[in-house]
Amino acid sequence: MNPGVSTGSEPLAKLFAVSPNSESRRRAIPRTVWALGFVSLLMDVSSEMIHAFLPVFLVTTLGASTMLVGLIEGISEATASVTKVFSGYLSDRVGRRKTLAVLGYTLGALTKPVFAIAATPFEVLAARFTDRVGKGIRGAPRDALVADVTPADTRGTAYGLRQSLDTVGAFAGPLLGIVLLSALGGDMRMVFAIATIPAVLAVALLIIGVREPARPREQASPSFAPRARDLGKLDRTFWVVAGLGAVFTLARFSEAFLVLRAHEVGLPLPMVPLVMIAMNVVYALVSAPAGAWSDRVDRRLVLCGGLVALVAADLALAYGQSVATALAGAALWGLHMGLTQGLFAAMVADAAPADLRGSAFGLFHLGSGVALLAASVLAGFLWDGFGSAATFLCGAVLASCTLAGLLVLVWREP
């Protein structure tokens, strides 16, 4: 077992502790982490070229209700999270994380053309569902692979870097979508079709550029069936992290509602992706520094900062009535994501035994996905029944309660 990995038996506070080894933090990030980051970048360019327009496409072109948009997004993300449990466990058992990642990215690439030919919201739901299955297959093995190749005291930096590159794709995709939509005379379907190209490139880079380290024989097993004794190795440290991740996600619904809000306050259709660009530029800029910062300070302080940013984002989106305030709210949303998402990945890697990292990531994402489904359905219900302001005010209340709970945890376990 890697001596730098917590098995969960140490005090919970060690998970948030400052690493004394500043020299190891200056080591070069492994090549595999860089390659996985650029694979994520390309796939996110593809996905966000579609998703930046998809909520408006569903409502204005295919006639979907706002609640149906929330249901589609929630089901899609929950599907990815459920799938991650099985793919993560499978990657632990067979010791072949890259193979599962290739399968997941390939499945995602194959779904892209479906959006271009969809005639009803239910075809979009089917495509999103299948795409998210692909995301679920690749997500946990990929995250575990980062931990496999990265020293324990630089994981915050490594996950922050991978998340930052991923998020560069998330704002480059909408930006490219704006350019293409203008050049193609507003033809969203053609933009969706072109989005297939970077997805194919992502799969090719993964196959060529990522190398999986050999794993000790005792860390792999031919048994594919889940075993209860394995879950017993994930003790209180991991389950606290998983619980925090689920509660954080419950306070944050799908970004589709940011797009709808900006369109509601007057952002023209060709410019709608500016919302995702504003969010993801901040997300990309913050993720890597936040990850490095979390290697040096109590990580709960970083999480608290992320919740403050989420409350501010919700309030700006609830009360703002201009395009500028909508973009400001999206930027604050990106600040929240940058301060929390890579950090949670590092915390899961720290809390899990080396031979169960894939399973740990899968379980973590399962809890977060179920919470996102509930949050997105609730957001759509409030929007349809009480207006957009009610949706974001509810988010602010939930985020504030989560912040209060986290502060209590800091006080009880300094």
C-alpha cells in the first residue's frame, strides 16, 4: 500500500492538515495527469458546444418546460454518478483504469451526433442519458488514476491542474459555439454536429498519450462482484468527505438554470454561451491555485470560501435584473466550483486505501449525483411554480445552512 495514503484510521483532522513537505510540492506534475487534463479539455469543448445552447434549444425549439429541463439534467447527472460506483469498483478489481476510461470517452463521443438530429425532448433525454453513462464509466477510474501516479502531498495541486484544464475546455466550447452559430446563421443543429470532432480527438489522445502504471498483484482481483468487506475499509474519514460532497451538491443545482436566467433577463440567443464562459473562465483560473492552496492550509477554510461564493452567486441571480448581474452571478458560481471541486477529489484520494480508490470515487459521486438530481428537480419545480427568483433564493438558503454546518464541524474538530 502507498504509505502516503490515509486508510481512514488516522484522526479526521489529518485529512485537512498542512503538508510540511514543501519540496515535494515543487515536483513536476506527472505526464499522465497533464494528458488526462487535455483529454478532459477536448471532451469538454465538445460537450459545452452543445450544453451551452441545450437548455434554450429544449425550451424554444423542442417545446420543453423548465421543469422538464431540470429533470433531464438531474437524471443525466444522477446516471453518471450511479455508473461511477460500478466502474470505479471494476477498475479496482481488474486493475485496468485506462481501459474503462477509453470505453467511457468513446461512448460519450458516439452520442454527440444525436443532439443534431433530435426532434423531441425525449431524444435529447436519451442522448444525455447515454452520454452520462459514458461519463460515469470514465470518471471514477480517471480520478483514481490521477491518485495512482501522484505523490500524496501534491494531490491537491494535481487535481486542481486537471480540473483547471477540464474547465478551460468548458469555456472554450461555448466560445467556439458562439463563433460557429454566428457563422452558420443561427443553426444550432449544425453546431451540435461539429461538436463531434473534438470528442473524437479526446479519445485518440487518451489512447496514445496516457500510460497506466503497473499495479501490485495484490491490488487487483479477478472477482467482479462487490464485496462487503471492501466497503468496511472505507471508514469514518471517507464517509464524512462523501457526506460533505452530497450536502454541497444539494445546495447547487444544474448550471442549465444559469443559462435560462440570463436568457430571461435579456441575453440574446447567440450570446447565451457567455454565461458558461463567464463561469468556466473563473472556474479554470481558480481551480489550480485553490488546489495548491489546499495542500498548505486547513482544507475546510477553502470549502467555506466556496460556500460564501455560492451564496453570493444565488443572491445576484435572484435579485439581479440585468445581463451584467447574471454574468456576475455566473462568475461567482465558477468561483464556488473552483474552490471546491478539485479539493473534494484530493480529499477522497487521501481518505481511501490505494486498492479501493476507484470504488471510493464511485461512491462519492453517487451521493453527489443523487443530491444533484434532487436539487435540479426542486429548482425546476420552484421556477415553474414561483419564478426564477425563488429557485436561486432556495439555493442561497441551502448553501447558508451548509456553511453553518461546516463551521460547526470546524469548531468541534479543530
